[in-house]
Amino acid sequence: MNRRFSRYLVREILPLYAAGLAALILLLLGSFLFIEDPNVLAEALSRGVGPGPVAEFLLFSIPSAAAMGLPLALLFASLLGITR
């Protein structure tokens, strides 16, 4: 009985966890560009920096965003999954 309940919870929470993690990582990456220092993106584009280095910056910022987003996404998924 306990094993069945555990599988049910994992099946219920895992898709919510993946969706929440993806959404939080996107939001946190956007905050790295726009909120922390709003002039960074405008200054980079005015100096002629192409989209490649900006994409590389975002790629290297993913681990930092994931470190902040993992616990939040788990909290979000578990709260939604348990309340069903």
C-alpha cells in the first residue's frame, strides 16, 4: 500500500516539478538581464555585442538560476500535488 501511494505521489508531482522548474529558471534568467542591473542589456546592445555572447552569459547563468529554482519548484509542485 505504501509503495503504491509513493508511486502515485511521484507521478502526480513530477510533471508539476518539471514545469515549475522550467518556469522559474526562465524567470530567474530574465531577472539576471533586466532586474539586477537594468542597464546591462541596453549597454551591451549599444556597444554592438551580438546575441551570441548574451546567450553565452545566459547559458552560464543557468546553474545559478537552477540552484535558486530547485527548492522553490519542489515546494510549488508538492503543494499543488498534495492538495489534489
